[in-house]
Amino acid sequence: MEKLASDTRIREVRPGEGKTFLLTLEDNPFRGAGGGQPGDSGELRGEGFLAEVKDGREEGGEVWLEATCRQGTPRPGLAVEARVDGPRRALLSRHHSGEHLLSRILEDAHPGLAVHKVAVGEESTSVYFTYDGEVDWAMLFSAEDRAREVVASDLPVTIQEYSREEGQKIPRLKVNWDRVHSPTLRVVRIGEDLDVIACSGSHVSSTGEIGEIFITGYHGAPPEWSFTFTVCGRSRERDYGKILRRVLRTVGCEPGQLEKVFERLQGEKGALQKTLDKVRPLVSLPWERHALGEYTLDVAVVAALPPEMATPAVKRHGETFPRGVALVLLPGTADDRVPFVLARGAEVAMDLRRAIKDPELGARGGGAPEWVSGVVRGASVAPWLRALGEAL
């Protein structure tokens, strides 16, 4: 059983920002970050003193804790009770052991695949790897199934320390020798030799403790890939199942047909986008001219037109009327937030970003001095005339 609490004393303190300090303990139950796993969290309690431990990192063979003081101030020699957040460590351990298992299964099944980075988390863990081939769900589902078999087998997970010389003789050992700076090597082993890897993180004592491994997604392209997974598979499968049923009800197809329906919709979307690209330069807007000091303001109000469809016409306006300002209002949404596009010609001396900051306009957006876009409260032209006039 790992030690999760101890009576100890603060050894050394470094000031941080505000009430945050870095400190070390004489007898330290906290683990530092390592192997892609964040450090332990918890608290320190002493007479007139309470601090929340957020993380820890190793430095010079010592674990420095990042602590935020809630009461009192840390000082060397202060007696404290150090309490590690046990449930959080256990959850991180389950994720970390699950990562070892999935990584080894994928590397063994697909020659050339190499995991090079992990980010262990409480809700999910990300695994980054290189692979010249294509990654797909069939590949990941197979690894997930195999990992669940190993979890059900409840194989022992052991941790031993070896000298560098001994470590170099261990079969199937995965280790980055450039990262090993101590005279001893900490080796985590799943079963006899299913996975053997040098690692500084915390782990379960048997694979049965890992839980329901569930791969949630993958990203990338050859050769850089990543996938994410959780060890809370039952709850995640329930969530995914509810979402899937809602989607299937909306789409109106059987589960096995959903991928084909989605691919068809993607194809239709691509074809529509190509058509819109051809039509966009031909769009002409119904401009209505207003006086704006020494310049002109041309306004077009077009219901429910996507902003990107109006862009070419606005650009043409600026080229045709260098001393003009163009405003396009696109009402049609369910609320009163109306999309807008505002642009000026090259000879207009005005920073349009100033105009949209007018509080009575109620606009949200941004851009450059000559071109801004966003949403505005309502489709009235009068507030724009006043705001632009004051921005001149």
C-alpha cells in the first residue's frame, strides 16, 4: 500500500506568485510529475496553516510541491500533516496503466508504430504516436478489445528497480536511455512480459483495477497520430449510446447505415460548396445610399444571407467607391443578433474598429481598421450612422 499521508516538516520554501509557493518536505508522500502523468494533489495542514497542493515536480532528486496557501504562511521547520488525494492518484494510475497496455498492444500489432508522448488525465488520456500507415476505427477497436481481455485476466502489474547494466539485459524493455539520469531504472511490468517499460508514474497493482477501457477518438495523418481513451467505459458508452439514438432518430436510418449516410451528406456538402464558390462572385446587393460627412455610406439589408456570400460584393464596393463605406446587415436568426459586415474604401480616413465599440450600437466583433464583421443588436441603420459619424 502506497503511503498517502504522513506527519512531516517543511524543509525548504521558494516564494511564487501571490499565495502560491514551491516547497519541499522532509518526509514526502507526494509524487512528482513524470512519464506523462501530472503530480499528486492534496493538502498540508499545520497549526494555523493550511495549503492546497496542486502539483509536484522533481528537481535535483527532490519533489518540489506547488502549494497555494489558504491559511498562514509556509516556513522551514513547520510541522504539517501531508495528505495526498488518494482517489485522484488511483484514477491517474488506472489511466496510466491503461495507456501502457494500449500502447504495447498497438506497437506489437503494427510494426513501425511507435508511441512517443502521453498526456495522462483524470477524465481522459491522450497517446501520441508515429505511424506511416493509415489509422482507422477497425485498428483501434481491435486494440480496445484486446486490452479489455487483458483487464479481465487480472494480470499482475509489478514495479522493480534495476541498475542500468541490469536494465540493458531485460528482454522487451522499452526505455529512452537519454531520459534516464539516475543510477537506477524503475521498470513497470504487466504480466510476465506483455509490457515491460521504464516509467516513473504511478500504476495499479493488477490489470483488473484499470476498469473499462474505451477509446473515444483519434486524430492525425501519416506519420503523426494521436488517440484518446478513458477507463470509465460503461458511463461513456451510455453517454455515446444516448447521443447515437438521438442522431439515428433525427437522420432516420439504422445504426449500420449511419456512416454511409454521413459520407453521402459530406459529399453533398462538398458539391454545394463548389456551387456556392461559383455563385458568390455573381451576388449583387441592394445598396441604399446615405450621407456620411464627406463620405458616403451604402447599406444593404439582406435577410438570412450567409456573410461569406456577401463578401465579394463588399470588396467590389470598396474598389468602386474608394471614398465610401459599405455596411451589410443580414437579419434572419431566431434572436435579435444580426450578422454584419462593415468595410471602407482606401480613401476613407476612419478606423472601423472604433465605430463598433459604440455602446448604443450593441455590436460584437472585430477585424482590421478597414474591415470588421460580427453581430449587432437589430437591423436599424440609424445607430450605425451616428456611430460612424462619431468615429470620423
